[in-house]
Amino acid sequence: MLRFILISSVYLYGVCFFGLSWAEEAPILKVNHAIHRLNLSNYLSWLKDSNHDLRIQDVIHPENGVTFQSAQGKTLNFGFSSAAYWLKIQLQGDALKRSGLWYIHLRYPLLNQIDLYVFQNNKLEHLTTGTKYPFSSRPLKHPDFVFPIHIQPNDEITVYFNIKSSSSIQFPMTFWESSDFYAHEIPLFMGIGGLYAFFIFVSIFNLILFFMFRYRTFLIYAFFIFTYVLFHMSYKGIAMTWLWPQWNTWGILSVPFFVTLTSVGSLLFTQYFLNIKTCLPKLTIAFQSIIIFSLFSLILPFSIPYGFAIRISIVIALANSLLILMTIIYCIYRGLSQANFFLIAWLTVFTGILTYILKTIGILPSTFLIEKSIEIGYFLCIAMLGLSLCEQFQRERTQQKKIHTQSILDRKHRIKIQETTITMLDQKTKELHNISSNLSQQIDQLNMESDTVAGASEEMSANIETIASSVEELSVNIKGISSSSEKMSHHNTSVAGAIQELTASMNQITNHAQKGSDIAAQVVAMADAAGQTMKSLGSAADQIGSVTEVIKRIAEKTDILAVNAAIEAASAGEAGKGFAVVANEITKFSDQSAGAAEDIAKRIGGVQNQTQKAIEGIAKMQAVIESMNHSSESISMAVEQQTM
């Protein structure tokens, strides 16, 4: 029983002690000239106003039952909250020997509304500022919120802040002596300016490289750096100070806008740097879909409340970072060499983003490294990615030089092949010209022989007409002999006269028969000569046919050479266009040669057919003439017998 009472007493004492220590306010800050810079988390008290119904009169007078809680040395960070928060700082100037100027520096520039109440010498001064108010409403032209406090010796000052914001609620606050504040801020802004100058220089340098070499990754890298610079300037309030001090609405909306745009730049740079379209085509659709969704979400800050817009932009940035990280790991698994360095670079950014998000939602405390985690991560990432991009570009340039050198060698080889082909074509053209000349000579000879045959045929026709007239005359004589014989049988009395006439007629018939025999012999000789001429013509036509076959084969080979030359010209690209024209003209010439050869072959075939018919006609005519010759000899013998 005693043990139970003892434990209960200790428990109640602990509850009361810790409850009172948790509920009690922060101590009073005694200001002296030795204070140059002081973290106010040990001297800061806070109060949550969930219903937004507290006024300054409610918090000033303790009899209203409003109690503040001590921050207990921690930087206050409440994440995204719809409540209003009151802050209280008590200052005392007992240790001061002279008046001085100090600054309360609130190092978070995204708070929408800040009402400052300074209770000094029984007077209450009120000041309202924040991102939803013009930049000129700030007591000091600074990206953060800086409030001057004039402190006299023995002054007791109570400073109240009433803060409402749709962004993350966090209060990193510092107490500065005025000269030390400027001594600290001026080098800080010079360093930030140098950092921006470095980023802008790298961005412009990559743009120059893009316009020089047309390497698209340089353009994407410049866009990635430029979007990050705009995001950082907007998030740190520097853009509100330097770029758009009059556009306070855009100054608030620019933060989620550039958060999303920076994540889009990160996705584009990852896609082009790792060559996702070629190496990992299955991921291309995922990248393009998320990029389109991210671009669509750029209009959300202008259409939905800021609190939802900043949450969506943070989720998009975190999702894009996870996608990039998984893509890099998958590329390393697939053995892509450029992914190793890219993983180290992007891990710094991912760690910085994750750390800052955890700080924003209130999980991690607000320290210098955590506050600067995104800047540190992006600075290391951009530096490492710049080196990696230069290395990759140099590697690709070396490979392109090798390809260019090989293309030059291939071009020289193709030129050599073209020269060889042109030489061969010249030789074949000369051979074709010689064959054409020989063919022309043979055609001329054929024309001469054709003229000879035509003359022989005309002479033979004249001889045949002479033979025909002689045969007609012989027929008339034979008829006369027949009539004389009839007269002799009827008129035996005039036998003597008829015999005399018959003798004369026989002699004449004999002369005519002998003449017909001689003419027939001449016609036979001429027919033989015509037959030999026609045979020579046929053999010449056969020779011309063989030449035509040679022309056809040359045309076929020339066509094959032209096709090969066209193929080489096509593989040569721009350098082979002229040669392609030559090859095309050779192809046309080859087609014309083949057509001419076919035409000659047809004409020679017609000549051969006509020659064969002429030979056959002459042979038949020769047979008839020989028959007539035999008939003439028979007549002559009969006439001699009759004469005898």
C-alpha cells in the first residue's frame, strides 16, 4: 500500500512538473550589446488559434485565460495547417547602455499574412505584411520577413505575431544586431548571386553548345538548370524582390508552378541523357504520360487554392523523383554505363528534396543543412551531371569522328569503285562503238550486195522475157510446122515447094533453138550466180545476226553495270548523285542499244526470209529454164531429124 502511494505520488508530481514545464512560456530575452546573432527558438512562445477568433486584446491580457507555450529551443514547424498561430517574444533592455537597432528575422518567405504587434512604452504598434500583400508593405526590402526593433535602455518590449498561411507553417527566427545582420546578409546574397551566375553561365554555355553541335541533350540540360533557378528564386522570395515585386499574386503561385516545371525538366533531361527511347522503349510511354500530366498540372495553381496546389506540386515532384530513381536503378541493372554517375548525382537531389519535404510537413527540424538541402543537392547534381554530360558528349563525338573517318574511307573506296566502273564503261563504250562501226560497214556491204542482187534479178528478168519471146516464136514456128505438115498431107503436089520452105523453116528453127539453148545456158549461169549471191547474202545476214547477239550481250552487261553503279550511287548519298545520273544515262543507252539490236535482228530476219524465198524462186526458175533447155535441145534434134 505504501509502495502504491509512493509510485502514485511520483507519477502525479511528474505529470504536474512536465505539464507545467510544457505549458509555461519562454523566458525573457535580455538584450545587450554583446548579442550579435541569436536563435530565438529558446525565447519564443506560441499559441494555436484553430478557429481564428483571437484578437490582440485577447492575447495581451492574461486574465483572458490565454496561455502561450514555450518552443523549448526547437524551430517551430507545424506543416500544412489551416489554423492561425500566435508568437510571443519578450525583450528587456536593462543591460543596455545606449539605444540600438535590432532585427527579428523570420527566415521563411512563403507566409501569406503576418500581423506584427509591438507593445512598447504602453503603446501598441501594428504592421501587416505577407505574400498576399504588396512587397512595399514590408518594413525592410528583403526576400524574407525582417522586422526592425528599436530598443532603449531599460525598455520592456513584447512582440506578438499573428500568422495565417495556406503554405507550410514554420517559424525559423533569428535575432540580429543591425550591423551584424548586414555583415551576414551581404556576403550571403553575394554567394547566392554567384550561385545563380554559375547556373546561368552553365545554362548559356549549354545553349551555345546546342547551337554549335545540335546535340539536343544540351538544350534539355539548359532548360533543367533554368527551371531550377526560377524555382529557387521563387521559393526563397528572391524573385519577389528582384523579378516581380509588383505581382504579389504571381509571387505566391510561382512556387508550385516552378516546382512542377522543374520536375518536368528533370524528367526530360533523364529521358534524353539515358536515351530512354532507344535503350528502354517500354519506359518511353510512362515518361511521356507523366510529362504530359505534369504540364497539365501547371494550370492548377491558377484554378485551385494555393494549399492544394502546393501539395499537388510536391506530390508530383516526389513521384517524378521516384520514377527517375527507379529508372536509373533499372538502367544500372541493364548495364548502361552512363547510369552509374547519374545515380550518384540524382541521389543528392532526391535526398535534398526528401529532406526538405520532411522538414516542410514538420517531421524533421529546421536546421541549416536541412534548409539548404535542395540547394546543396541541386548544386552537386548539376555539377556532376555537367561533367557527365561533357564526358558523354566527348565519347559520342569520338564515336562520330570514327564514323566520319570510316565514312571518308568508304567514300574513297566508293570513288575508286566509281572510277574503275567509269573506266570499264569507257572500254565497253569503245567496244560497243567499234561493234557499231563494224555493224554499219556490214550493213553497207549488205546494201551493196542487195543492189547487186537487184541488178542480177533485173537482168535475169530481161533474159526470162527474151526466153519467153523465143518460146512464143518457137510455138508459132511449131504451129507453122504443123500447118505445113497438114498442107503436105493434103497437097502432095506441092511437096517440093513445101520441103524447101520446111528446110528453110527448119534451119530457122534450128537457129532459134540454138539461140534459145544459148540463152537458156546464159540464164542458167545467171541463175547460178544469183543463187550464189543470195547464199552470200544469207551468210552475211547470219553474220549480222551474230553481231546482233553480241550487241544484246553487251547491252545486258552494260545494264548490269548500270544497276551496280546505281546501287553504289544510292549508298554514297549526296556524293553519288552525279554518278547516279551517269548510271541512269548508261541504262538508257543500254536499253536503246538492246532495242536497236532487236530491230536489226527483226530486219535481218526479214531479209533472211526474203533471201530464202528468192533462192527458192531462183532454184525453181533454174529448173524451169533447164527443162526449157532440154525441150529446146529435143526440138533441135527433132528438127534436125525432120530436116534429114
